Amino acid sequence: MRDRNTNGSEDAGSGPAVGVPLDLNLLRTFLSVYRTGSFTAGARLLGLSQPTVTTQIRTLERQLGRELFERRARGVTPAPYADELAARIVQPLDSLAAVAGATGSAEDGPAEPVHLAGPAELLSRCVLPGLAHLVERGVRLRITPGLTEPLLDDLRAGRHDLVIATFRPRGRTLTALPLNDEEFVLVAAPAWARRIGAPEHLAAALHGVPLIAYAEDLPIVRRYWRHVFGRRLVRQPALTMPDLNGVKAAVVGGSGFTVLPRYLCAGELASGALALLHDPDDPPINTAFLVQRPGTSGNPHVALTRDHLLQAARDW
């Protein structure tokens, strides 16, 4: 549903009608459905029945005069206004939850799942292998891979509790703690390395070698070129794959050269499956950040997970 003005035209205003009191319980139910993506999961999170959650969402939609979710065969999709509403209420509701749960501990009964998101490669290589300690303590984790910018948007909207970001977010709506530094290295299969040799002008020599990249705009390779060679890289990749593990696999197979985070290819460099083409005195470094909304969350397992990641990252 949409609001209509006295002329019968649609009103795209950003809030509910003036004077309409909104029940906090309805807003909490809305936020649970928004975060979980279904009435059933939202009900489970709140300890309510699915029909009760459906009724509460319909009541809230009537009060707001707007449709909040598009019902699908599996779950629901937020309507545009739902994104706006979530962004406005998530911090106040989470702050209230934090106050209500301030005396709780990570050991006190069941807690909501912790929604953690970050780059797929870092999650699979560094984060996931070290989660046994949290799982043993009863922490439930819901992990989402993705690119930093959309993940930060989802964090602001309340869909995630913690995001591992490849850059520090701007503004004061999010807090960011340095997590770890990743070094970028220029690599190729040994056969290509032998053909290239050790030329004095490596950047020029690589023009005859196929470039394998994460994306068409070469975000990682361009940064390496600018930092190490002091010039702008202008060329088209021979192969792109939006997954650094896939890029690594192609290069190990002999498709060409690329730039990878050292942690992702340390094993292949040690075994000789990949060769280091260049070892600059000042390699490019990128800092990852652990990002959270300030004032959240009432779930004590979020703080437990955050502290665990900050400690574990020292050994990544």
C-alpha cells in the first residue's frame, strides 16, 4: 500500500502519518523479519508463532499505510520503504536491547545468532577455521560473504552485526577497528616465471603475459602497479573471476599472472605451485577493519565474537 494525498496521487513521503503511535513490539517484530528474511525465521528468533508475526506485520503495515515486504515462495523481500524504516529504527531498538541485556552474559541461555559478513576468501581461509571456540561456547553464527560496500549498507540497515571490511568506512554511523594487514604479491606459475626471468623492467616484460584478474577494472592489480611501479596500468585482462580462489586456481594452472593477498597463496608459494615474480622492499599493504554499529547489540555473543576475531586476527 502507498499513501495518497487529497488529490488521489501517490505520496512518496518517508514516514508514517503524523500522530500514528507505533508499538515498539511491532517494530521489533518488523526488524526481526527484516534481518532474517522470513516470517518463520523472525518468529523463531522472537519465540513467537508464525501467525502472530504475520498478524503483527500486517498491523504495522496498516498503521504505516505502506507495504513492508513482498511475499515470495521462500521468505520475503523488503519493500523500498522497509529499508528506510530499518535504517531509522535499528540503532534505537538495538540500544534499548543493549540496556535490557546489559546484565546478561555469554553463558546465560540461548542468544540470537551473530550475523557476520566479509570477503569470501578471508572468511574461508582465516575466519571459518578458527570458529570452534565460539561454537563450543554456544555461539550461533550466520555468515555472509560479499563485497564491502553492499555489506556495509546492510550493516547500517541492521542485517548484519559485524562486517569485515576491506577499507575503513566514512562517517560516524559505524565504528571500525583495525583487524589485520594483508600484503599483496605478484605471482605466476613457475613456467611463466622461467620465461620472464629477472628482467630489469618487469612491468614492461609482463605485457606479453596474460593477466588474470578479480574484475574487469583490475582493482587489486592497478593498486599494485601504482604502488610498486609508480605508473598506471592500462590493459585488458585475459580472464576475470570474481573470486580470488578462482583467480589463484587459474594462475596455478598456468593461465598467466596476477596479484593476490599473500595469506591466500602462501601455501602455493611454499610448495612451488606459484612463483613470486617481484619482492619489493615496500609491498602494498591493505588493512582490513572489523566494523559494527555503535551502541549495539543486546546480544552478548556479538561482543564475544568481536573480541575473538580481534584476538585471532593476530595469527592470520
